[in-house]
Amino acid sequence: MLPLLLLLLATAHGLEETRSVPILASSSLGGLTTASTFVLEQPRCVFTNVQEDTVIWLVVATVEGTHTFNNSVAPGTPERAFQRFPTTASAYMTLNTTLLNYPCTTAPGAITVLRVGSETSCAKNPMRPTCNGPLPGPGPYQVKFLALADSKPVSETGWSEPITLRTAQPPGSIPTMGSGRSAGMIALTSILSILFAILLAGLVAMLVFGGLDACGGSSTLSKAEAVTVRRYNTHHVYDQPAARL
């Protein structure tokens, strides 16, 4: 009954509701939804029957808050403050800009999307009630665009489909590979590590024993040379008597 009453009230105030509803940006873009943000297409060629200086606001609400949302509550008031969302404010208004920034024609390289929840510096600042701060949980949320002329609502879109954000997973619950394959890889790595250690130990042993053999051979050769010199001197001693004869 209350949503119908709000709709009749909006019609009585001359509020135009377009047939458009906000949608998430193209899936070709990365990071459409994160744990605290989501990306929308800009409302281009949506508000065609309002003045160019009309201010377009984005309304972010809980699913329950869409049923009781009142367009006549001004942005920036406590009832629409981001810092109170969603505990004491079921909706907040942010990303205000004039209709001139949403032209129908798109220039090459122009940005045509809106990232909701990208401002972190003002998230806890009560002096910035229209802050585009990170969303406080996974939701779901619903959004719409509301056009204000002289602070009065003149046109709006419908509510979007519910948008649910990503949730962080504990590290232990993130599957890296299949459990059987992981065990096989661990076993193979262990075996290769053991084989490498054995090979390294064998190489070190070969170098050590090779060095000892080289030292032993050099010592034997020195002794043999010394004996040869002594025998040479002895040979001359025994040859002297024979020379006299």
C-alpha cells in the first residue's frame, strides 16, 4: 500500500518516471563488482525532457529501503547521509552532476561508466554526507537516478535489479588445484629434492677424495727423486778404485 501511495504522490507533483533502469557496465570491463564497489553505465539519453542544468543524483538503497524511499527528502540530510547507511538511513544519494555531463553522443575515449563506492577519504566524514564511499557489505543493493531541478524532483528512472557484491573468502577455502593433483605435486617435489641432495653430496665427496689422491701422489714422487739422488752419489764412490787400476 505504501509504495502505491508514494507513486501517486510523485505523480501529483509532476514527477516523470522514465522507462530506463540503471544497469551494470559491460561485462568486457574488469571488476564490475568488488567487495565494496560496482560499476554502472551512465544515464546517457535517459532524461530527455528536462533542462540541461538539471542535477542528476544516484540513489543507493537497500532492497527494503526502495519500498519506503521518499523523493522529497533532500540529499545531504541525515536521512540520506552515507555515513548512516544502512543502519539508520536505508538509502543515500551521491555522484551528483548536471545533465550536461551525460550527453547522448559519446566522444572517442570518453568515460561512460560510474564506479559506485570508490571514495575512501570521506567515508567517515560526517561533513560529506553525499560521499561516494565504499559500500559496507555485500548487499544486495538497488539503485536509481533521480533528477532534481531547483532541489525538486522532476524525473527518475526505475530501480535496478538487486546488485550483490563479492565476499572475501578465507585463504584456506580458495582452491588452488585439485586435492589429488596437489598431493602428487608435493610428492614429486619431495623426491626431486632428495635426489638433488644425494647428487650434491656425491659431487662434494668426489671433489674431496680427488684432492686427497692428488696430494698423496705428489708426496710419493718427491721421495723417489730423493732416493735416485743418493744412489747416484754412491755410484761415484764405488767407481774410484777401479779408476786407479
